[in-house]
Amino acid sequence: MMKRMIFTAMLLHCVCAGIGADSLTGKVTDEAHRGVAYANVVLLALPDSVFVAGTVSDADGCFMLEASALGEGLLRFSCLGYHSCTVPASGFTGEVTLREESVRLQGVEVVAERPVHQQKDGALLTRVEGTTLSQYRRINDMLAVLPGMTFTVSGGVEVFGLGTPVIYINNRKARADELQQLTPQDIRSVELITNPGARYDAEGKAVLKVYTLRRDDGHALLAEHVSEQGRRYSDYETLRYDYWNRKLHVSAYYQYADYRSVVNQPQSHELALGDSLYLYRNPDQGDRRDTKQHTWYANADYELTARHVIGAKVEGTHTRDYTFRTGSLAYGWSHAPLAEKDIDNDYLNRTDVYHANLFHNADWSDRLSSALNLDFVYNRNRYRQATAETSSGERLETESHGKGNLSIASGQLAFDYRPASGVQVGFGSDVSRVHTHNELQSTADNVAASLYDEDEVRAAAFADVSAEAGDFSFRAGVRYEYMQMKFRDRLDASGNLTHRFHNVYPSASVSYKRNGWSQTLSFSSRTTRPSFRQLSNAVYYSNEFMYQRGNPLLLPATAYKLEWSISHKLFYFSASYTYEKNHLSTCHEEEAGNRIISTFCNYRRIQYLKATLNIQKTFGIWHPSLTLGISQPFFEVMYRGEPLAYNSPNCTAALNQQFTFRKDYLLSVYYAFYSGGDLGSVSIRPYQMLNLELQKDFFEKRFSVSLKAYDLLRTMKFREEQREGNLRFTQTEDYQLWNFSVSLVFRFNQLKNRYRGKNSSASDMERM
């Protein structure tokens, strides 16, 4: 185990500049020195308190007030739930503290028009609190309507053209399943960063930061039941409890999910060897899946003082995943009739994941703050596969057994220092160690047993600086990462491997704000590391002619990105160019007996040009938002000895509409069209999606009922074709996502706060 664990926390605190010639910047905080979001800041002229200029603080409490002449006016600060404060503009020091009101409004809701998305140093900041976005039932439904976010064919969400983002909750790195434990009612704002800087882990091409609401003292209980009827019936039950008493916050969560589905995945393989074309067709392959999952967590954090917070969190997940797959395989070669066989597969996979976190957040002074996080993760997996292949009365039975154990120990330590008004310096370091042990045995003659260990040690350090000068703001940073990966084959030492990587990732940005216009030009460098499954040399049996295995020789991919973004009132637009070397993707090999091996490999490079446009406006009860996107790839592979270009663009158009009616009725209509195109070495055909949801709240929003139709047109089907090496592969992934659901949610007290630690092992847990 590691003797030392130090890792960098990504604390993003806004700093405040003083009064300039025609602008004033500052920060609004509460009594615990935390930024107050969306506070009203107004400049009043003396002696009659005439309005001169006004603005609203961002998610961190920072603001910039523009005025032709500040003079000797007054600054008035106000926010719902806080006492108003008025100070002389000439004596403003850069920060003002608002005191919370001792008496809260009971049973009163403030409903505001959904605001135009704000641009903040190149990031897209969207307010959720007090808007119709907060009324979505599911977190994914809310995220999918943000500019640049789209639904995936499997029902998740991703950043258009960039894939799944790295997630932060209250500046704490988190996993995707942690995000699903939130509801839109818990969220204050969301920040999407499509060109992350040095403060963030070099993995991931985009960052999604979620900021949750702070609540009063008291109890909070949420109970939810969801029933879904598609091809099969599924249900989910969730229970969450929070307790907050002055300095102590305790929370607990439990969810049971019984998910049942039917998946159709017809496939076709054409293998060209010399003058012969070998055919493998599986036109009716389908799965029946039954997944039962228990998820829980418990955490507590305590304020030692107003400047020091400590806490701990433990969580776990137990998953039992059973899949029964059936299909027929027609096989042969171009000059002979095809033979057929029936193939049945039984898969049973059991997984247990346990995670513990300790943290300490500190404000050592008004200028210096730090965050320390320590994490330990243990993952245990048990796998069984039974395959029966029947042809001409003969039956071939194959059984495979596998097990794996994975442990992660990691730590983060980061500092933020503010040497002067408008200047902030961040620096930190991190170390993590990952150990995996895997075993796999199979009765198939062509699948050798495997027994191996993998060890990965990673160390990193970063430093960045940001500064403001009038209407401009600047940021520059650099991140250094060292990684050592060791692969040890317990059965054959000749297969042992060691990789060492030293990488430097620079980043920089410049932003300009004036008269409601915001523009940012940014540059960053990122990496994509292969997952543990991709690095594994274990062979997974599909049928007599097809196998899957990893590739221990894979290298991380490195990407360089230049992006320009601009926003003003009703619209947001961004354009970017990306160059990526050692691109990671699937590929195929062939072995004796015309067997096809599906594996992973590095390609020399891939390039992208991308653009996104969002337009939105509120018309009374109608809240429409239109997002358009295009991605133009430049990629080339070898197919049957000749270069083959994958340069077809893919476009998306998504229209989200919300209708807010009287008596707490909300109707949501979401439609998206995807043109298809090329994604790496895979060509995709067009598909579309239509979702409808009607929601009604009762008893001052303590009880909610939601009726939803998901993928109403039943058109979320992923038809793909890949031509690479000597193989042409076609497949349709039809997850049969369409369903009709009813959700019942009960809320008591509606209080919620988030654990304030950070998960230093989130990236490695995602790679599991």
C-alpha cells in the first residue's frame, strides 16, 4: 500500500478585484465565507438613490458591475433569505458579507423566468434554482437540455462530440452514479467546461460541475417510487435522509433497482482473406437482461470552526446482472453454402464496490485555503458464462469462469492563494495506486487460462494563475503527470510488461466581457487512458469463431484543443479544433481457422472541427430552447490494404420545450434528431428521439406525480458499420429504451445539502 497519499483538489473560488475606471468587481459571501449565488448588486447615485447600474453574482458569488462613472454612489446587495446590505462605493473593499434572515418564508416559492446561459471564463454556467429546469424529475432529463449535452443511444447523457464528461459536485470529483443520486431540486447551478485547464485531471475531454443548494437546520426525507413499462417491467425505490444542526450534517441514502430489459443486436461480419470472403451472420441475436442493484451511502461532516470542515463518507453497491442471449449464426465462405448453428449464452456477473473517503477543507486566512482528501476503494467481481452451440444435431458446450479484485488508494492536496485583489494562484499534487488481480478459465480449446496482476502508480502536480484587468481576465496553467503501469502474467513471465509515461499538459485562456457580450479563447491539452478492461489480456469467448480480448500494449491518447466561445443575451456559440494522437479505438485481428478477434489499438491521429449554437427565449408559459451542433472528423484507417477515410460530419438538432401551467402543472416536450456520420472508424445512421412528461405537484410540492413517455417514436436505434483491417462489421444496437413510467415522490421538509469532501479516486473508479 502507499505510505503517502497527496492529491490535488480542484477548488475553484472566485477572487475579487477592486474598483476600476469603469467597472467594479467583487464577491458576495455568507457568514461562513461561502459565495452567495445570484445576489442582486445595484449601484445607486447620491443624493436621491437613483439607479445607475445593476448585475447579479455568479455561482461562486462573484460579480462585475459596469458603469460609466462610479462617483460617490452607494452599493446595495440583496438576496432572498439574507438581510440586505448597503455600503459606499468609494469604500468597497472587494467583498461583502450578507447575514441570513432569522425568519424564513414558509410555503412561498419564487418562480423566475429561465435565464440566458451565462459564460464564465469559457465555461457555460446555467442556473437551475428558481427556473423550470429545477422541476425535472430526473437529473439526466435536466442535463440533456443544456447546450452541448445530448442523450446517448443507451439512455445516458454526454457532451456532443466529446463523450462522457468528468463530473464534479460542489468542486468535489464524483462518479456518474453519484450524480444520479441527486435530483434537479437539489441543484443550484451547473457549469459545463468543454476545454478544461490545468486544475483538472488530465483525463476527460469535458468537465461538468454541479453546485447544490445549502439548506437550513432541520430534517429532510425523500422517498421515491418509479414504475416503468417498456418491453418489460422495471421499478426503482429510493430513500434519502438528511439532518443538519448548526455545524453538523449527516445524511444517508439507499436505492433498490430492479431493471429488466430486452436488447436486440443483430450482427454481420465479412472477413476478406486473399480471394475468399468468409461470412458470419447473426440476424436474430437478442438479450433478456435482469439487473438487481443495491446502492447506499452514509456521510457526515462537521464544522470545527467557520474556516475548518472535516468529514467522512462510506458507500457501497452490490449488483447482480444476469443475461440470457440467444441467436443463430450462419457461417461459411463466398464459394460455398452457409452452415448454421444455434447459440445460447448464459451470463451471470456479481459485483461489489466499497468506497471510503476522509476530507479536511480549510481557510487558513482570507488569502489561503486548502483541501485534503484521502480515498480507498475495493471492487470484487465474479463472472460466469455458459455457452451452448448446436449444429446438425451436434452440441458444443463451453463454460468460462472469472474473478477479479481491484483496490485503489489515493489522496489529494490542493491550495488556493490570493496574493492581491483580482489575482489567484492555485497549486497542488496527487498520488494514487491501483492494484488489480484477475483470473479467467474456460473449457474452450482455443481459450487459454489467464492469471495476471496489474499495478498502476500515478503522481501529478499542477499550478495555475488567474488575473483580472478591466474587461479582460486571463488564466494559464501547467500540469505534470507521471504514470507507471506494470503487467505481470502469473502463468507466463514472458508476457510481463512495464510502461512509464511522463507528460506535461499546458493550458491557457483569455476572456473579455463588456456590454453583455462574453468571449473566451482557450487552449488545453488532455489525455485518454485505456481502461483496465482494455488493457487486460484475458480472452472472452463469444462463439467458436469470435473472441474478445484486451491489449496490454495500449498507449494513452493525447489531445490538443483550441476553442472560441461567445454569448450574448439569448444565444451561446462555440467553435473548436482538436488534434489527438494515439487515438484509442476498437480493431480486429484474425487467427488460424478464420477466427475473428475483437480488441483495441492505437491509431496515429484523429482531428475534429466542432461548433455548437444554443438559442432560447421565454414567451409567457412557453419556455423553448434550441440547440444545434456539428462535428467534422478527419480520420483514416487501412481497409483491405487501402486507406479509407472516415470524414463524414455528424449533426444534431434538439428542441426542448416546457409549458408551465397554473396549479403546479408542468409539461415537457423534448425532440432531438441526429444525422449520423462518422465516429472514429464507425459510421452511424440517423436516429431521433421524442420524450413527453407531465408533472403535477401537491401539498406545497411535498408530493409530486409524474407521467412520462420516453422514446415515444421508438427510434433510438444505433445502426453502425465498421470497415477496418480485413473486416467489415455491421450491427444494430436496439436497447428498446421506449417506456411509459409513473413516478411518485414524497418530500418532507425539502432540506438537502451535499457532502463537502472530494473523491480523489473518481477517475480510477470510472475506469473499472
